[in-house]
Amino acid sequence: MRQILIWIGSLLVGALLGLLQIPAVDAIADFVATVYTRLFRLLAVPTIVLAVITTMTRMGTGQGTGRLFRRTISYTLLTTLCAAVVGAVLFWAIAPENLPADIVSSQNIPEGQESSYYDHIINVIPDNILRPFLEGNVLALLLLAFAIGIGLSKLPETEGKRVVVSSLNGLQDLLFLLIKGLIWTLPVGIVAFAALLTAQVGTGTMADSVGKYVLVVLAGNVIQFFVILPLFLLLRGLNPLKVFSKMSPAVLMALFTKSSAATLPVTMESAEQRLGVKKEVARFVLPICTTINMNGCAAFILVTSLFVMQNGGTVLNLPTILLWILISVIAAVGNAGVPMGCFFLTFSLMSGIGAPVAVMGIILPVYSVIDMVETAENVWSDSCVCAMTDHDLS
């Protein structure tokens, strides 16, 4: 709560500085915002790649295997994909307007270009292990990380594997330390972003545009929570009202703690004692789901990425949207352990492709509410996957 208040305070200070319309202040704000953008870009690629690799590696080291594992992963990927698709449909239907052009005029953003499905497929298949890193090819990196992580999980337990996995975990710990330091100073960056936004953007237009963006995100979460996930349960012969009533303590705790990991003990207790899920199922499925089953995060990544890219001039045609649905699902799976969760990961993705990340500065004040809803949705999805897996194996 203290951090949220500091962020909101920073946003207000930045807004006031922007309203002053002092050229020297605007120049300093532009410099600070540029510094933070470069720092996020510096950490973006290694953070995403290491998160996906280590998550995939841990998934393959659990004691449960075979049918239990396949059911868990299948339901996780299906529900996460549905959440991203719902977000894409709502973004198309509600169509948030762009912020005024002045907000991205100082950004060096390449113009969006039409491209075919063939071009997209070819561009995400790496022909050199270093090229995706140098070019910032996000999808190629995610697919490469996904393959490496799965490969590591299948290797026999040898000293060589332990050295590789230990080194990757050590690098990830180091990155998280750097990220925490950057986040600690983030209020300074928020002041700069807010000052630039306020100086360049008309309040009415910005409120209308961001309001529709927030509507898309929250509506997507509500539809996934109350429609899509209950449909999954009904298709497997389960009563959604019964499952929700038994798992409600975990869902409510997630809403207020904003942490799936902190809620895990309550989720497991509710599944075993209240819902009647077998212990061997609950204790295998729920820790995995807490790590990779991020319905709300996938929707947030997709909608926010589309909103930011649209403001940077990217053409949001069908191939582009389909591409980012895939990116959002893979990125959400690899999101575990990243400080600031979905917000930082989306910021990193947008920085990595050169999108106008300054637009994300105005999302911070409402992100706390979005995060609460997303976490509750994630735990509800975990509960549904657990219930369906237990039902299938009964």
C-alpha cells in the first residue's frame, strides 16, 4: 500500500510539473524518462529469456508425470489462450483511441508496416543464436527460451545439468536484484513520465483513451472469470457455483493480497479440505499453476501491448494481433518471479521493440486495482484447472 501511495504521489507531482509548462523542467523530465527507458531495455531481454527458461526447467522436475502433468499443462495453456483471445476481441470491439500525437513525437518509433503470415513465421524462426538478442526479436527469443527450458527439463540429472541450471538461476537472481534496485528508484521515473504526459497531452482526450483501455482490461477479466472459466467447468461436468463456493476463501485472499504465491497455502487447503481434491493432485497441480497459469497476466500483456504499439504507429492487422496473442501466452507462462509482475514484463516487452513506453506511465495509478482483479482471476483459474484435472483422473 505504501508503494502504491508513493507512485500515486509521484504521478501527481509529475502532473503538476507538466502543467507549469517550463521548458527547462520539460527537458529534465525528458532526459530522466529516456534514462529509465534505456535501463528497462537493458534488462528486458535477459529477464524475459531467463524467466521462461527457469520456469520451463522447474516444470519438468516435479515428481508427478504423465497424464497428470499433461492435463495440467493442457488446461493451463487453453485457459490462458482464451484469456488473451477475449482481450483481443474486446480491444477490437471497444477500440481505445490513440493518445494525441504529441505524446509519442519524441519517441524514435518505426512506422508500422503491413506484413503477411509468411513474413511473421519466417521472422520468428532464428537462424543464429545471437541474432534474436541483437535485433530484439521478442517472439524468436521466447520460442528459443521455451525450447531450451523444455530441453533442460528432459536432460538426465547429471553434474553438467546441475551446473547449467544453477548458473541460470544465479543469473536470474542477479537480474532480479538489479530490477529491485531500479524499481526502488522508479518514483523518480514516474515523475518524469507524468510531467511529459501532462505537458504534451490534453486531459480530456487522455482520460477518454485510457478509460477505454482500462475498460477493455477489466471487462476481459470479468468475462474470463464469470463466463469462460465456468464454461470450462461445465464442459467437464462440474458445477461452477459449487467449485467457486468451495474455493472462495482463496479467491478472496488473492484479491486483497495481490499474490498468487502468498495465497497458495489457502488455495491448497481449500482444494483438499473443502472441494475434496485428492492431495496428490492438489499438491502437484496448484504449485505449477501458481507458477505458470496466468490468465489475467496474458490478457494484460496483450491489451497493454496493443494499446502502446497502436500509439506508436504500429498497424494492428490480424497477423500482428495473432502474433501478440502468442507472445502474451508464452510471456505469461514465463512471468513467475518477476518483480512487479505483468506490468514490468509488459514494460520490458514494449521497451524491447522500441514502442513508446512513456504511455505506460499513466497506467500506474490504476494498475493496483487491475492487479487485484487479475490475481483473483489467476487463483480462480488455478482452482478450475485443479478441479478439472482431479475430475479427469478420478
